[in-house]
Amino acid sequence: MTEALNWRKSTYSSGGDGDTCVEIAESHPRIAIRDSKTPAHAVLSVPALSFAAFVEHVKRNARPGA
């Protein structure tokens, strides 16, 4: 599953070593999520609509400077 997906890393992962982040890939109708430090390990798959709702919630409730 993970080999055929187009993985993208967050632009926020550029600090430090740049490898302490999660990566996501679209696998309609789901979003695949993995740890960028251990990409060969487990992948979490969630419905795309749930992931979008989660991202919007995080954006609305983000603390400045966090």
C-alpha cells in the first residue's frame, strides 16, 4: 500500500532535522498517514472527510507560537 502512494510531508517539518513529522497521502476515499521517521512501519488510514474536519479543527484552535 505505501509504495504506490504519493507521500507529502508538512511544510512545518523543515525545522531541525526536518524528519520529525508525519506524512500524508491521498488514497481516495481515505487519507493515509505515517511517521516520516519510520516510513516502512504502520500506516494509519482515515476517511478523507474526517481528516479534513480534523485539520480544520486544529487550524481554528491553534495557539499562537505553538
